[in-house]
Amino acid sequence: MVTRSDVEAAQERVLGRARRTPVMRSDIGWLKLEFTQHTGSFKTRGAFNRILAAFESGEFDGGTGIVAASGGNAGLAAAYAARELEVAATVYVPENAPAVKVEKLRELGAEVMLRGREYAEAYEAATKRAADTGALYVHAFDQPDVVAGAGTVALELEDQIGEVDTIVVATGGGGLMAGIAAATDARVVAVEPMDCPTLNRALAAGAPVDVHVSGVAVDSLGARRVGGIAFDAAVRHDVHSVLVPDSAIVDARRWLWKQHRFVVEHGAACALAALTSGAYLPGEDERVAVVLCGANTDPSDLG
């Protein structure tokens, strides 16, 4: 279980490491512009907290380096945090990972290992490397320190605009949702694509289950099984699960571009889509904030 105290401790650790991202008021509600974070996503917060907490506890002295598995935002965040903390990073990615992301990982100083055709195969290889070498494993979403680091988004938001009634957040593996739920008394609305319903199916089944994932946001929200920490947090904090179609995600992403000239990935637009599509309808006086969590996308289709 991750608590508000854990998130507060994480906030102290990542202060001056992770960027304090801005907020702005829009016609929809408050927008937390977390896509302006280092490496373009909230994942940097959790990666920093995981490594720094391991240093603090004595679990890690830096000599063995860190290992991660992700061809996306989590891998970029782990590589960036490792570079800034001057430790070696090895990131395992599927063999079909986009070349641009592989190149970016290498630019950040990470050793990139290509394994398998799916994330699960890269993950298996990465955890074996960590076990064999004693390297620190940095999970994409299902470690307490990673979750607590992600939750600092909520504390920062609270400090910037005061209390809110509802925080709307996109959910894949669930680390960001879990951290926010632990950090705040606000209602948390977890938004998923209809084609990536990992949390929604888990709540219906009463436990995490494997689901088939596809669609426009599968690159960032395509975890086949929600994390155990995230599932527990969703149940404990009565998180509200909402599903939106791909068409609503695409429309929300274009709305952000047309209204504010913000370029976000489909995963980030997923949260906003709950409001723009009417999948979640706030009350008349409900004070709502939406976390726009990532910007690693190709903007050429925005027009």
C-alpha cells in the first residue's frame, strides 16, 4: 500500500530533479500540463524516486546500475533519471520498438537491449538481468516508490490551485492513478480506452486479469494487466472507472491542439476525452482537474 506520507517523502526526494509542471484553466476545467515534464511524461517522477529511495535505504549504491523494460515513456524516464544521477542504465525493449525511441534511449546514455516481440519478453529478460547482476530494477508502474513518485503530481496540483473535487487521469498499468489516489482526498476518475480496459475489467472480475489491448493509445496505455498496487488503490480509494472510444480520444487530442496548441499523446488525451465526450459529467459546481500526462507523439496528424 502507498500512502500520502509516502508521496510526501517522494516529493522531498524529487524536488529539484523532476520539473514542477504548470497548470492552466480551460473551458473544461483545470489542466495539469504534465506533458511538459522531463522526457515528456510523468514517468520521470517515479523513476527518480525509485532510484533515490534505493540510495537512501542502502538497497543500491549505484555501482551495479539500473535496469528497466520499456520502449516508451517509462524507459525514457529511467534512462534520464539514471543519467542525471550518474548511474548506468540498461533498458530492454521489444525488437519492434520504434527506431526513434531506441535512438532517444541511446542519446540519454542507456544501453539498449532488444528482446522478443512483446513487452512481456523484454520484461522477463530485464528482470533476469537485474537478478543476475544485482542491478536495481525500475518498474514501469508497479513498485511502491514508482507509484509514490507519480503521486507527487497531485501534491503539486494541490499546492498550485488548492483543493479540487475530482482529478481525471488516464490509466494503463495504473501507477499514476494509484499515486494520485494515495495522495489526495479528491475523487479520482480513471479513464481508459475501450480497447485497453485493464482496470475496468479487473474491477469487474475482483482481481487483476489479462486483457487484449489495441487502439490509438495502446503505445502508452496498453498494459495487458493492471498493476497489483494500482488495483488495490482503486478498490481502497473507490476510484471511478470510465471507458472512452478511440474516436473520443482522437477528438480530445485535436481539441487541445485547436484550442491551446498543446501537442499531447493519445494516452494523455484519453483523460480529457472523458469530459469532452460526456463519459464523465461533472456536477454544476464540481471543481475538476485533468492530468495531461504525456507528449511523446507524432504531431503530423493534427493538421
